[in-house]
Amino acid sequence: MARNDGIDRTTVRNVNLSETKISNTQRHNEREKDSYRNEDIMPGRTAYNVHYKTPTGSYREMFAQMEASKTISTRGLKEDADHYGELIFDVNSAYFHNHGGYEFAKKFYEDAYKSAVEIVGGEQYILSAVMHADERNRAMSEALGKDVFHYHLHVVYIPVVEKQVLWTKRCKDPSLVGTVKETIMQVSSSKKWLSKPAVDEMGNPILQKNGKPVLKKSYSQLQDDFFDHMRAAGYEDVERGERGSTEEHLTVMQFKIGQEQARLEELQEQQAKETAGFEKKKAKIEKQETNLERIEQIEAKPIPLTSKVAVEKADYDLLKSAANKYVVQEKKESKLQKALDKAKKMIADLTAELKAVKAELLEYKSVIGKLDRAGLERENAELREKVRWYDSIIDAKNLRNLFIRHGHRRQQERQ
């Protein structure tokens, strides 16, 4: 498994959707568009997208059917109220790449979908749940030299809260006035995501100095619920996400650092093995050189009245052994010398490569050290706020069609 020195964060965010926005959301999620502004969407991989709940019609049609069957109620809602919500579940791309990719992502988001059912309040309120597997993570793909995909889950639902309808004074039976007439599941984004009182470890409300309860924002609670659910499902190697985080972008760089660090350790291990082998061969040669020195020191004593000489038995045995090995050793010597030369060259190459990798690693760490995370997150938050404001103006002035036509014309020009 590839190493990753980044932080793997589970994140979920909620988007409230009006009637004017839901059609575009459907076309994006269900891949019904002819073209996309996001150039990293790969239509050839759309078949890999996974539905955990497949819509039975358009989102609007399903909403109307549920209202007709009284599964939901829009009683008391303003005309411009948001009727839909979308939960977007995400983890940085490196997490799935490190755990095997597509198959692991399918299982992970299957468990995330179970969390969505709990968050929404029941599967009957979910219109569609689809994991996108056709969006390429460009930065990681370029860093690793192969396609890496950004797996994430879209869950479109109807936000409902339980509401008790009371009998009014117009009731013919005075005794029923003020009692519960019926309980309905009212569509309401604002009530669904009300901030709730924060509690301590004992379950007691946390109070401010003025005695008023400390309110915990609903989106913060959403992050907690999702994180706790995934940890309980066995994903203990992920951390709780932070709203507006730039973690995905930082992880790309951290991932590459992890890759280089693993490569560095592999080279160091290889160098250690080659060095050990070299020392072993060197010791063997030194031993052979020692034997040659002993042979040179052998003294032959002449035997009187003959042309023969005498040597000590131990010296004779040494000479005999050396003679037997000479032919074999002569052949081995050239091979050993070549192996030694090759080992020395490899060690020199590894040393140079290690130096280059260390320099590259320092460069990556230097870049991360210079990144102003807080500044990036503030800048991202400001940009998102501007985009939301522009979208609201476009929708309020009913200018969306102009932008679509303009985008289509630009697409034609590129072709």
C-alpha cells in the first residue's frame, strides 16, 4: 500500500436547493448533460458511477408524488422556500488511492449512504444517491503519472421535520382545542438545520456567562455525526473534516512527499544490502590474500644427498589445497572482480540518487511550510460567498439561460 503522510478527513456538506436550482442539480448528478464546465469529468467512465438509490423519475416528479401521497407536506411554506437538500460526502483522493481505489470507494460510500439515511431521517425522503467515479483528480494524476479519480457521493433528499398540527378554536368540539389533530412531516430546510444547544460529556447543557445556552451549529453537528458513523463502521484511519478546508489540495502535495519518502527509504535499504554484500566479498578476498601470504612464507628444507626438499605437513596441506583450488579460483577471480566493480558503481549511483531525492523532498516540505492555510481557507470562503451571491443575482434576474447559451457557444468555439 502506498504511503500517505497527509491527513485523511471525512467531510460532508449540505446544500439547500430551490425549485429553480434542482433541475441543474439533477442533470449534473445523473449525468444528463451533453457537456460539462468541469473538464475533469470523463464521460467514458460514467458507467462506473454507482447508485445506492436510483431515482424513479425526475426529482420534481418524485417530490410531487410524495406530496400527493401525503408522505410530505408543504403546508405553511413560503413560495420561495427551499424544497430540496443535497448532502455531498467526500474524502481526499489519496485516501482511496492508498486503499485500493474504486472497489474500496464503493464500500466506503455504501457505509456513508447509511449515515445519510440516519441524517435525513429515513430512506423514503431520499430522491437519489450516487457515487461519482468519473471525475479525474488532475493534480494527483499529473503528480503520479497515471489517472487518479476523485470519488465522492451526492445524496439529494427532501428536508423534513415532524410537526404536530393542533385543533383550533374553529373545532366543533371545544374539548379538542389545543390538542394534537395530526402529525405531518413538514418540508423545511430552516427547521431541519436549526442550531442545537451544546451539551457536555454528562449530557448537560453548556451555558454562557449570561446563562443562555451555547448553540452548536447544525453543520458542525453534521460533521460529528458523519465522522462518528464512519468510525463505528470500522474506518479508524480517517479524521473529522473541517468546513472550508483546503485539505484536498494540500494532500496532493503531501501524498507526493509520502511517495518520495517511501522511495528514499527503499533506496536506503537497497544501498545497505549492496554495501553488506560488498563487505562480505571484500572479506573473502582478504582471507584469500592472507592464505597467499602464508604460502609465500613457507620454507623448503633440502634433504641431504638428494634433489628433494621437505616442508612441514601443515604447510604441505596448505600447498595442496591451494593447488587444487587454483584452477577454479582463476576462473572465479575475474567474475568476482566484475561483481565488485558493478557493486561499487551501483553504490555510487544510489548515493547520487539518494542525494537528489533528499533535495526534492526538502523542496516539497519547503513549499508546504510556506503555504498559509488559514489565508487559503479565508480566501476560499470569500470566493464561495461571492459565487453564491452571483448565483442568487442570476437566479433572481432569471439570467441562467443566458449563461447556459454563452457556455454552449464557447464550447462550440473550442470544438
